[in-house]
Amino acid sequence: MCSPSLATYARSEIISTAETSQSWDGWARGHVPLAADVDGALLVIDTKHGNAVHELSSEGLGRQLGPSLTAFFETYRNELLSGNYDFVQDVGLVERSQKPRK
């Protein structure tokens, strides 16, 4: 569990990113932010089109990552189970493995 000050900071960052993204050309009513990266690019759920998951940045709507939120999470789960990703303990994130494939 994160500290109250970290939770408050994270909440303010999420709100700030969501407010900024609404001025982008690719933003549309019905987009729900799912995640953001350090550069402010988002993963959004498009509730007007079957809950498809897309990349979204200030440059516009990017590629579709899943035709639905369920399909996106299923693909993500399968990728994690593939063994091609590592958990970075000190940082608390998952990244593509640097280990050579057999």
C-alpha cells in the first residue's frame, strides 16, 4: 500500500494527465484513461466502440491494442505468462526480458 502523500501525488498526476489529454485532437467523448506513461501518453478505453483499448498521445489516436478491455487483458496476461517479461524488484515494474531466447 502506498503512503497517503504518494497516493495524493498519483491522483493529482492522473487528473492532470486526463485534463491535458482532453485537448488533444485524438481525444473523443467516451474515452476513459486506463494508464499513462512518463511522457503523458495514454492507454484509453473507447466506450463508444466496444470498449476497445487504444494508445493515445498528443499526436493523435494510435494503434488498437485490443478490440475490448477483456481481450486486451487476456493478451497482456498471455504475454506475461510467455516468460518473455521480468519483474524489476527495485522499481516495481514489468519489462520485456533481456535474456536471450533458447
